[in-house]
Amino acid sequence: MKTRAPFSVLYQDNDIVVLNKAAGLSVAADRWDPDAPRLDTAAASVCRPGERLYAVHRIDRDTSGIVVYALHSHAHRTLCMAFEHRKVQKTYHALIRGNPEWETETVSMPLRADGDKMHRTVPDRHGGKSARTDFRNLGRCGAFSWLEASPVTGRTHQIRAHLRLLGFSIACDALYGSAEPLYLSKIKRSWRGDEFEEKPLISRLALHAYRLAFPHPESGEPMEFTAPYPRDLHAVRRQFAKLYGTDPLACLPDGGGNPSGN
């Protein structure tokens, strides 16, 4: 049986490649786990002779969604500067436990990475780096809600740390909340399946890098990409829509995207 690739190619030219990655892959070498599966290794096949993948930004290993790589040193340098000077717009979607009363919220709190014995990012007004995240409540589904998060800065675990300050956590987030998987039996009252054979709808961090916009490193042309939801998040969305009769993600320009094969 052919193994499904843990990524799909959204766009590629002579300067960049934009991928939609599955959860469970590091973008580049992980200092805490150098043997962890890596996207740049898995996706090496997209390179032509003489090319390599240059990482210009990172998303958490357990986060799915958009990653852009440069294909040569000049594109790498230009894209890194775009990220550093905040010319890149990043949009994430998250399924959180709880129901915020606000429609929008902004958290501006300096953060310090590796700030406790669990290696979490912690708020630190004096010793932390400036950080800002804009949140938008997309809608409630029972005891959960869909959020849009737009980090203006790019600190480690920024969305998760800022969300914790608001009193919420992303579903299946073992580090900043609860690792408890999401089972249909836990949210559907009339569920009559076999509890010993039931598989979770999702058991990894329910965070997806949904949209990325940036100037092309060579032409300067504005570019924007969206990443279809992976199968697990799409399954949650579909079940919630059946249970609660509403799909908050349907308000998005492309309806949240069709499920990717990852």
C-alpha cells in the first residue's frame, strides 16, 4: 500500500515552495528532539537538482497548515526580512474548549520562551519579548468554539500562551491545557457505538495555520495562500455542524477549505 505524503504542495516556482503540512512534523531540526520527523526532509523530493529547502519561519510540530520555504539563499534572506519587519500576515484557526463572550480580543503581553520546567512560554512584562495576537471568535459549537488567531509577532507558542491568558486553551493541548482527545461519544448524547473501539475525532493540538500572505521575495508581488483543513479537523467540523445545526466556518471566503489528504 502506498503511504500518503505528510504534506501537499500549494504553490511552487523557482524561488519558493508553499506546503500544507500534516501535524506531527517539525519544520526544521528540533533542538529538543533532533530525531523528530521533519518536513524539510520529507519534502526534499520537491526540490530540483541543486536546490534545497531554506526554512524562513516555524509552526509548532503538532500544528497543521501552511509553511513556506525558500529555494535559494537570496529568497531566504528576503523572506526572513519580511517576517522580521512584519510584512507577513499569518492567520490560524483553533478549536478551543469554552465559549468566549467577546467577538474580538487582542492580547499584547511580552513573552519569554522556555520559561518554566515544562518548557512553556510564559508572560514576562520585564524580561520577555514583545508579542501581540489578535483573536476573533468565529462561533460556538456546544462546549467548544472556533477561533481565528492572527499573531502580529512570531514568538514560540505565542497563540497558545496568549490564549491561556484569556482563560482558554486549544483542544487536545497537553502543554497549555488538557491532552484529553475529543470523542464523538462525549458530545453526542444519543451515541450508541462501542466505547472500546471508538477512535477520537481528533487527538492532537487542534490548531491549523490556515492563511499566509507575504510579498514574493523576487518580484515583490503580494501573494496569499490558504491551506485546506486536514481530515481530523474537517471531521470535527462536520460532526459539530450535524450536532449543533451551525457551521461557523461557513462564513469564511472558501468555507474553511476542503479536507486535505494529510
